[in-house]
Amino acid sequence: MLACHNALGTLLTAFCHEAGYHVRREAYVSQLLRQDGSAAVLDVVAYPLGQAVPILACDITVRHPFAQRYMSVASSTRADAPGHAAAQGAADKLRSYRASGGVHVTPFAVEPYGRMHGEAYSTLATLTDLAVTRARVFNGSQVAPSVLLRRWLAELQCCLAKQSAHAIASALSKEQHLTSLLPLRLEHGSVAAAGEVAPLLQLSGDREVSGWQPQLGTVVQGIAVQGARCAGAARIVPL
């Protein structure tokens, strides 16, 4: 999950930049301490530039619902089963740090199949509001926050889908056929019609995928395309 964790950090950094923050990765935050008293080093720390908003100190975690710790609840019919792993991940992060100086940790907890904790969703919603306001001031953009949020969520889904596809291929010693682990951004040249699936990711660059069992190729492409479904993207490209 390390590759997925790093890819999400790159995307979240891009979102913060778009919202007008200066961002540091793997940054020490003097106002926060871990519960054991050690220094807090967080995945994405965003500092506002000329905005009356607090520092955003995010710690990313990817929790798999099939892990033994979460399986009993995640596979049940309980009302809190959907997103249980992400919720537990967020709770772990909140317990790990002591807030001080007006700064608190913001957990960014997601699951490989796309569910995310409410704190992560709220963070994205706040960032889209800031990004839209900034774009309106600097270039007169009239993009609605809901449109930008939808695009960002689609990009996150693409990132998670690609990492899941790579994990399957790696487990079967076929990872050489996938493109790099860089996260993906969506280029919007047109909006797909309702129900239309955006183009598939190119899993092997310009080369044909050779040596794969047909079933495996279908499975990996099926997983990868989920991030593009309902994205309304003209095409998907690596950063």
C-alpha cells in the first residue's frame, strides 16, 4: 500500500496547490506531538498564502476492508459496515496526535475500493471552495465547487483503481506490463454522455500487453476503468 499512499499524497498536494496553499511533504509540525511525545511528521502539510484559514496538516492512511482487523464488521450487514476500515483508520490517526497551538491533525483515510472517511471528504470540499474562489479572482473562472469536487473525486478513484490493478499484476509477477506508479490527472476536453464510460487507462504505454492470460487483462482493465467511470473525462494521462 506504500505506492498507493504516496500517489494519494501527490494528488492531495496538487489539490492544495490549486486551492492556493504552499505545501510540504513529510513535514515536521512543531505544534503537534505524537502521543508518545515524539515529533509529528505528517504526509501533507499545507500553509495558506494570504488566506484567513488554518494550516492543513493531513496524515494519509489506506485501510483495506479485507484485513483481518476489519473483516468481521466490513463483511457484515451492520449499518456502519460500509467505510468501516476507513473510519477506524481515521480514529487511529486522531488518537495518535495531540493537538496544540490551534493545529490539529486531519486524517485522510480511504479504502482501496473508493470509500473514504467523512473527514477526508470534508477536506476536499473545503479545498474546492478555496480553489474555486481563487480561480474566480485570478482568471474569472465560473466553475462551480460541485463540478470541481466531482473531478477531484474522479481523480482519486483513478489513482486507487490504478494501484489496485498494479497490486493484482504484481501478485502474479506481471508488473512489468503496467505503466509507472505516478498518479493520474484527468484532462477535460469534453463531458461524457450519461452512462458512457471514459476511455480505458493505457496499462502498458504504447506497447501491447503481451504474455497475459486474457482473463487477467480483463480483470485489470475492469478495475482500472472504475476510476474513469462517470468521470466525464476526455482522456486520462499520467502527471
